[in-house]
Amino acid sequence: MSEPAVVVERLSKRYRIPAARAAGGSWLSRVPKVVGRSQDLWALRDVSFKVAPGEVLGIIGRNGAGKSTLLKVLSGITSPTCGRAVIRGRVSSLLEVGTGFHPDLTGRENVYLNGALLGMSRAEIRRKFDAIVSFAEVEGFLDAPIKHFSTGMQMRLAFAVAAHLEGEILVIDEALSVGDAAFQAKCVEAMAAARSSGRTVLLVSHNIGVLRGLVGRAILLNEGRLEADGPMQEVFGRYMASGQDVAEIDLRGYAHRDGTGEARIERLVLLGPAGNPTNHVPVGGPLHLRFRVRFARVIGEPQFIVRIYSPEGEALVDLQGRHDGLSVGRASGAYDVDVRVESLGLYPGRYLLSLWACDRTLRRVLDCAEHCATLVVDPGDPTGRGIRLNPQFGRFFVPSRWSVRTADRPRPLEPVGA
Amino acid sequence: MAAPVVELTPALRPWPETLRALWHRREIIGYLAWRDIRARYHQTVLGATWAIVQPLAATVIFALVFERLIKVSSKDTPYPVFVLSGLLPWQFVATSIQRSSLSLLANSAMIKKVYFPRLAMPIAAVVTTLVEFAAACVVLLGLMLYYRVAPTAWLLLLPAMMLLGAGVSLGIGLLLAGVNCRFRDATHAVAFLLQMWMLLTPIVYPLSLVPEPYQLYLRCNPMTGVIGGFRTALLGQEPDGTALAASAAFAALFLVVGGAVFRRAERVAADLL
């Protein structure tokens, strides 16, 4: 039993990105693309670590750091370029909820198909079928094509199948962080159950809040390399420290982003009260940030969001343009967006900023620069009394009014109408 | 029971291991085939009848054009029975090749998100087509009944002949599926080449119609053996040893080459698709 469940040794994965072909070139100009001239991208570089049986390992890192590639290699979806991984035990990997779901098939049929793809035998699915259905809360709809299901029902059904996987080693991507709050809670519960049943879990998530509760140890990936390996808190500290500690940030080459690319967040400036660039704000001081968004095409009523994250990765402040009634109309070209917070009540410490540009419904992310800036809140004097706020005891400074009166002796009633 | 130990390395997995993994997860082939059949005939009024309508219509057209207009003679076999008994196995092989060569592309979303033996996809494509072929055979049986063509003891060879057809189509399908991962050109070439190939196979005309010196070339066409074999099994025609041997040799060759190409492609399919 002392043998590790997962051993990863100098694992590397290279992707070949074909060199861009000149627009309007003849077919002959495509030949070099076939023959060679490609760029190498090392999604993983010399990554080594071990996971003991029953251990729950968190994998963190920004977008493009190699987390998903690592899971794909460990699941056998793609093969490594060099190095190796040895896995002892049956792997159940869940990189996406509802893989292989076919809209024309019924709920019942999809459970069998999806279960088979995830590695369950027909007998195993039949045995667990009732449990899956009641977990998903879709009884009564089982024989309808799932295209008539709501998205929520499809998600629940898909997750229910996954929650009944039996592998000794679970490999899970943050795919699970979709769905409503109740559903997410269910996912976390299921993962906690997997942990307490002694299974080995490898978990990738951006939602550090989820990871914190489940994971003891974490590894940090950065540009394909293993940057830290140790207790969750320590590794997360490293992750936070790698944010950019500057006030003016050119985001055009920023790699850790998400979205369709219909917009591009190009730069971000953090400004002090006098309009000077600074990423330091005293507790209770004003925060002013300005970012430039360029739209690749016309977008109706785009929405902008700025989020501030705690050192633990928890979203603390959610600033949205629509909260203030911001309306851009039909947007095209470039815009400078100014966001002003009169008094930022965060306790002293380092925080991370993420920026979003979304469509009007917030469902489609046009661009997202994730954790692209560090905001430092300096101990200020918001009380005016020279008191230092201790971030150990709270997160936000909220002005409050206090008064006291003795409760020992009733005060004499004041004469009415006197 | 000891937990299985899997080693993931850049090296190709040896064939026995690949086939063992496929055997272990063989249920997936059935699920994929059944999903495709269900999805293909879902929301159609005629449902699986479509698998029957197409060859029937083709038989009528070919009978009109080749028997009545061009006066192709199929000797003692009634022409409609003759042509349908050629069209069905041809369609089985041609459709199998097309579907299996596209199977990785069609399932690319799955390939990127979950591991299962990739061979299951082209094999499922052939199985799907085999099911449709079996349904269409009902038409042929009806036609044989109508023209009073009785099956002979050769009928026992039918499974072997179908295996031969499946071998040829899977071999070519694997090869093309592998190539398709990198160069989609294969998709465009297939439809065109299949049309040419059909004309060069004795389907709507008997082999005896071809001038003697050219017959040998035609018998080396792997499809000649498959079609001839099917006609032997169903109509009791004298088997053509040369053509059958050529078919079997090609099937083996295609399976080996196609298998090798496919295995190299499947390792990077998730990255390329």
C-alpha cells in the first residue's frame, strides 16, 4: 500500500503550432505548413510529482499553465512527448460533464452511453441506474430525448453518472464548477465523499475556495513547469505572489485569458487619488482603475466586470458596470473604461484583479484577463484613530456606529410632553 | 484483485495491449453503433425503412438503364436480383469506408474529453453499416422469392464473405481515419474515388462482360472478390478463387497498414482534431 498511486516523472508535452500561412497565398505556399516550419509550445515541461493512495491533490495555475494538459495525459487522452507516468489503480477521469451526450437519445440511453464512455460496464450501470436517476432528480423524464431537458436537468443527469464512478483514482477538471449554487454544493459534497472513501483524487480548479476545503496538498504549474509542490496554503501563497505588482499593465501579450476573442482587454492602469499610477491603496481609500477594451466586431451592450480576489482565491468584490447603469450601446473599436470606488474597505494585504468583457447576458465571455494585476491594500487609518486593522480577524472595513448605556439601573422616565 | 498498473509513455503501446484494452471495453462498440443508428433514424417518418428504400430504388433504376437500354446480360440470374446482390455488399463496404474514415472527426468532442480505445469508433462505424446492410438484405430475399431464385449450400459461406467485406472496409477506413486527423483532404478524395471504384467493379455488369485480357486486372480489385463472394453465397454462383484470394490478401494488407497508421494517429488525435 505504500506504493504511490500516481508517479509522474519528468513529464513533458509539446504541441506543434503550425506557422501562420500568408493570407491569399497560392496552394503552393501551404506546402511548407505541411512539411515543417512550426512553432513548438511546451504545455508541460519536466513535471515530476507523486501522489500517495488516498491523497487529494489540487492542481493550480493560471489559464494555459498546463493543468488541463496534465489531466489529459494522466487520463490517457493524449500521450506525453517525453517522460512517463505510472498509475496504479483504475482511473475515472472527468474532464467534462456529459461527454458523449446525444440530444436525440433519451435520458436512460444517455446514462448508459455516457457511463460506458467513462468506463462503467453495462452491468455496473444497470446496478446503479436507480441511484443515478434519484441523485439527478429526473425521474419521470427518463424516456424523453434529453434535448427536451433543461440545461440544469442535463447537467444533473451527467453529474449523477460521474458521481457513481468507481475508479480508485479520480481525475477531475473544474468542469464541475458550472451550474447553480445548489448543484455546485452537490458536486463538492460528492468530491468530499470520494475523499473520505479513501480514493485518490487529482483535482484542477480555479475556484480556490472549493480546493481549500478539500485539498491538503497542491502543485502549482506555471508555463508548463512545476513551480511549487507542498501544503495548499503555501502553494497558493506562491501563486498569489506571481501576480504582476505594477500599476500599469500591458495586457496585449497576456496569456492567461479566456473568452471568445471578440474583444480584447489591452491595458489596465491603477490610479491614485491624484491620478498618478499606483497599485497601492490605503484601507478605506479610493480605488480608480482604467482599462482599455478593443472590440473585434460590433457587440450590442457589452458588459464589463472587475473582480477582486483574496489571497486564498475567493472572489471578494464583484464590480459590474451594470450595477451603476453603465450602457455602452452598440460597441465597436476601442474604449477606455473607468471604474471608481469611493472607499475600498478591504483589510490590508495583497489581492488579485481579474477583468471581464462579456456580452449583454454575461453568458458569453468575450475576453477575460484572469488574475492579471496585484492590488496592495496598505494599512491606512480609516478610523482616524491610529488603529491598525488586523486581516486575521476580518476582510472588510465597514464603518459602524457604536453607543453604549448602562443596563444596571433603569433610567428615570423622562416626563412626556415636558 | 491487484490494481491494474498503467504506464503512460511516449512509446506506442504494443498491439496485444491495445487489443486487450479494446476487448475489455468492447461494450463501447455496441453503444456507439446503437447511438448512431438511433440518431440517424430519429425523427424520420420511415425510420429504418430508409435503409431498404435506397437499394430498392437503385435496383429499379439500374434494371431500367442496364437491362432494358444497354441490354447487359446477367446470364441465368434475373438482372434485378443480380444487380441488387452486387449493390448491397458494395454499399456496405463503401459506406463503411466513408463512415469509418470520418469516425474520429465525427467524435472529436468525445476524443478530447475522455479516453476509451479509439479503435472502437471505426469498428462501430462498420458495425452500424452492417446492421443497415442486414435490414436491406430483406429486400434481396424478397426479390429472390419473387424470381424464384433458391439459395444453395453456399449460403453457409455468407458470414465469411461479410467478414471479408468488413476486413477490406475497416482496413481502408483505419488508414483514411488516420490520415484524416492531419489532412482533411482524405475526406474529399474518398467520395470521388469510391465512385470511380464502383465503375471498375463488376457490380452492375458481370465479370464475363469484360474482355478476357482485362479480367485478371479486375479480379485483383479487392472488391471483385467481396461482391463475387456475396453472390456465391446467396445465388450459388461458382466461386472465383483468384478474386477471393486477392480480396483476402488486400484485406490483410489494408488492416496491417491501416492499423499502423491509425495507431500513430490516435495518440495525437486529441491534439490535432
